[in-house]
Amino acid sequence: MQATLLTFQQQAVAALRGVGNFSAGLLQRFLTLDKKTATLLLVALLPSLYAFYRALKYVVLKLVPVKVYVRDFAVFQTNDPAWKYSNTQMLEKSQKMRFNGKSLDFFRKLSKNNGIGSKTAYPPQIFTTDRNVEDGRDEVRAVVFPTVRDLLEKTGIKANEIDVLVTNCSMFVPTPSLSSIIINEFKMKKEIHNFSLGGMGCSASPLGVDIVQAFLRDRNLKYAILVSTEILTSIYYEGNEPSMLLAHTLFRAGCAAILFTNVNYKCKYELKHIVRTHIGADDNAHKCINLTVDSDGTSGVRLEKTIIKNASKGLMNNVPRVLSKVMPLSLKLDYALRMFAQFSAWYFDTRVRKIQTTYPKFGNPKFAKAIQNFCIHTGGRGVLDSLQEQFGLSDELIAASRASLYMYGNTSSASIWYELAYHEHTGAVQKGNTVWQVAFGSGFKCNSIILKALKTVTKETRTLFDRFNPDYVFDPKEVERDVISPEMMKADFEKIAAENQKTRDDAEWEKVKLKFSDRIAAEQESVKQTPEISVR
């Protein structure tokens, strides 16, 4: 066998030497030709050489796969006091809306343990009574535009260099589209490919990455931007159905803008895999997050109690496919042997010893050895608690998700990028690290992005998780300290709601009187001028 291999190597070397000698001979003969003959020969050979070049280029491009990279990304942050709302301030504002006492009590109960801090952003125009599509566009200008501008400035890429633009925003679907609004603001080029995804929920960002990846396989295109956001003004529910009020205690303003390219220059990550799963064939999963109307006809998003169950189910379908791509063979064998041992013990107890025991859960794979940076969608404190227990994750591995929930709330599809920003902010991204971003949302979908860190992210190159406090590190005790004020805990919401309703009714009556003031005055004058008729 070894002799055969040596013979093959010798033959290959001999062949290469033969090609080299032949080429050298041709070149030597060409150099001996006179100038006129050499020129005629070159002219005759040029079409053949060009055809050979095109054929070689086609073969190489087909055989060598195009890789997609993350150059950099930016997340929306604001220090504007008009946008900062603690749980206490949210309750104060909600008192002035059209909620009844039971709904306000429901807000207070959820806000005590929602894991959200006092610095989250919320669009102030939501708390006006006459909201319309222009308020949504104002929110786009305040949230999306600064984020895209920040991305372009930090990467040094000009807006007219962008070849592909993809946006995802589930509830705000204006005309012109969100991507068109961005193109108009930044004056992007006419040849740009743009797409606006709507109704895809919190798991939409990996879907946008999938579209970007498909376009950047074309080497003629170089740069793509993905914008993941949710415009809250368009989905504010002012009814009193508990399952439709949940969204108000979770969602906050947020946006992420990510620059992708197929040229590995100053890039932070390589896109390795996208794993998408959809369990929408199950009616229960399909309807657990649903835009609908309540019994009074008021539109809102209904969040069912089965969300946690369906999130776990979606992950159980998604995780095995993720692990098959990132786990080395040794860890796969280790997990298979542990499953076999636990199953054998259960089988022996139930079938041989006739002892009734529960079916084994098989434990969890050793995630931390295959994945170093976890970015799990901040669906809520209860969701994170459930997933941490289900997959046996340590507090350290899930810290980025809890920090993002505390600092920014549930920012929908942008949340997985806030979590990656936390990893960069704390110096946790080292060269060669595997990053797992996983999000789940309406449909019901569970989608994952697997990134590989191309370099260690330093303080100079990191995306700040909190640009107003560069040294910020999340402390879980902050969540317990950041509670609702004692005054708000003692508030009698039934009484407050009744007084507010009376105030609104009085204001409506004053509007009616003002609207028909001329008619009322004319009627009163008519009554005065009517002669009295005496009856004997």
C-alpha cells in the first residue's frame, strides 16, 4: 500500500515537472520570435486565452463556496428621559389610559416579577389618545434611523455601497415599506435588492439572515444590511382582556442593524449555519401568539399560557439539528452513551425488577464544550427560567439573556443581537468561539444562527451593551432590587380607574356641548321666543 502511494506521488511530481518543462520551452521559443510574429501569435491566441480564463473562473466559482461574514452590528440605545420608563412609571402612565381597575392590578402583579429594569425604552407617543400610522413612522425615525446610521459610521461603509437591504418588523407594515423608508432616508442606490418581512414575530432575524445569505452567494454583490426591530406604537392594546395585556409588560423599543459581506475584511464573525424549524402544523402552537380582537372589538396581540410549552417544544425540534452541526464526535458519543446507560437502567428496573419508574429525561448534552456564547431570545423571565432548567444551563451561560431582559426588555427579533453585544461588552468573545443565537416566535417558529468568531473582540472593536456606562456588568441582584415603588403598590386602582373614567366622560360631554353649541343656543333662543299659550 505504501509502495503504491509512493509510486503515485512520484508520478504526480513527474507530471508536474513535465508540464513545467513544456511551459518553459514554449516561453523560450516565444521569446526567440521576431516582434511581428509574436504580435500576430498573441492576437490569434487572445480569444482562446479569454475563453480559457472565463471557463476556469466559472469552474473555480462553482467549486469554491462563497462564505458570508458579519462585519459588525449596532443596537439601539437612548438616554433620552422622555423614552425611559421604569415599571412604576409605566403603571403611572397606564392609569391615564382606558384600562379598568382589574387590568391595572394585573399590570402591577406582572411588573413585580417581569425581570425588566428601570432604564428600558418606550415610545412616548404611545401614551397619546389619538395614535395613527404617522406615530409609527415617527418611531421608525427615532429608533431605526440612528441604529443604521451608527452601523454605517462604525464600519466606514457608505449607504450607496449597500447591495441588499432586509428589514423585519412584525406588526408595523406601512406603505411604502419599511425598507423603502430606510432607502429614502439614506439615499441608497437604485440597484439595491430590498425586502420587508412582516408578521414573522420574534424569530424573524434568522429568517432575514437566510435571505441575506442567499443573495451574498452572488459574488457580484458585496454588502447587505439586516434591520431587525419592532414598532410598538402600532400594536398598543387599550382593552381589558388579560391575555392581550401581557405584551405591555414585556415589550420595549429596540432595533439591531447588522452588516453582512462576502469579503473577509475586518469581519468579526463567519456565518456557519442557519437552522429553521416550524411547528405551526399544531393548532395549539399556531394560535399561542395571535393578532386578534377582544370581545369589544379592540385589536391586540393575544399571548396564551402555552407559550412556554411551545417554546420548549420548538427548541426540542431545533436543538438536535444545531448540535449535530456544532458538537464534535467525542461529545456526540458521550451523550449517546449516557442516554444508553440511563435507558438500560430504566428498562432493567421496569421489565426485570418490575419497579415502576419514570421514563428518563436523558439529561443534556455538554453544551458549554461545543458552544461558548449563548444568545437565547428574551421571551420573558418565566421563559428563561424554564429553558435554563430544561437544558441545564448555568447562570453564567444565560447571563446575557437576563442582562438584555433587564436593561432593554423584550426587544422582539433584535434581542439576540443585544445579547451578542453583552458578550462583546464583557470580553467574552474569543477567537474561535462558537456563538449560538436562538429565537422563537409566532407561527410557531424556532430559528437558530451559528456564528464563529474570527478574532477576539477587544474594547476597541466591541459593540457596547451600554454606551452610557462602558464598564457595566450585569448583577442578578439588580433585578430583585428594582421593584415597584411602595406608593404604587398601595394604590387603589379601582378607585383611580373610576375617577379617570368620570373625567373622560366629562371631557367627552364638554366636546359634545362645544360641537353643538350653536344648535343648542338656537334651540334655547327659539324656546324663549315661542309665545305662551294659556289654556282655560
